[in-house]
Amino acid sequence: MNKPVQGVPIPKYKIQNVVASTSLGTELDLPAIAISLDGSEYNPEHFPGLIYRLKEPKVATLLFHSGKVVCTGAKSLDQVKLAIKKVTKEIEKAGIHIKNEPEITVQNIVSTFHLGQKINLNAIAISLSLEKVEYEPEQFPGLVYRLDVPKVVLLLFGSGKVVCTGARKPQDVEDAIDKITVELRAAGQVY
């Protein structure tokens, strides 16, 4: 458990996916890169970018003609940085000069955590702020709860599992966990 907030123990979370992007500052010759990057996938009729999967860290990178690179599947920002560094080196081996150090922007962090008990989604849907809740169990088994600060979306499931998406930094996840735990405790929905 993380540090308690207002006497409420805070669940540990696990980052499942970090999606980040950068620009290499130069246009990329994707057909030439596809030839030089072993195992890359490039089919511009189906997708405009080149897909290059790394084994370590286990991530996929999407390279675009504009020089934009998107990295997905990382479990941490350090993995994103390592992946971008590796891809940049491989591109330079293909004879393409990278003009500047890539500046990485995190687009989305998806994390999971468990509240430590089963929860009643019907009761929670009523007790939380109605304009921020979507709960239609016939269409989706989870309750969607949108927070303004931090600006994330939480998917709550009856098992007590929660998925947090939309975070830009780990602190956003921690703040969201703090907030939902305190709100559910105040509403008498978790103990």
C-alpha cells in the first residue's frame, strides 16, 4: 500500500502501458528504413507508418514520414526513453541523421489497481457525482468515472479492480487513487 490519505490506505498500482511520442526533427525515408530495420512492418496502403517492435524493452514504435515517432507498450517512462534511443540509433545506422535529441511527450499512462474488496457499482453510481459517472451494465460491465483533477478516467469493476487511463505522469495516477479511495470511503462504499 502507498501512504494513507486521510487515514485511508492507498492501493498500489501497476503501470500497464505508456504511450509517448516524439519528433526526430527530420523527415524519414520509410521505405529505406523498412529495408534496414530487420523485422519492421511497412505497408503504406494499410497504415501510413512503419511499425518496428523491440524485444527489449518489449514495445512497438510507429515511425512516420514527418519524423514523428509513437512508442506504445512500455511499462515505464524509462522503457520509453530506452526504446526511442534504440530506434534512433537504428535509424542513424540506416544513414538518416537525427538533428536533435528527441523530446518525449507522454500521451497516456494506463494503470491498474485493486481496492481490496468487491464493490457495488449500482450504489457507487448513485453516490458519486452523477455528471461524472457513466454506468450502463447492459453495454459495459464497468462504471466509468471521469475526474477533472487529475484529468483521468477511472473504470471501476465489481471485483474491486480499477483501470486508470488518461494520466500523463505517475503522480496523476497516485492522485486519482487518492481521490477515488477517499470518495468511496466517505460514501461508505469501501472500508
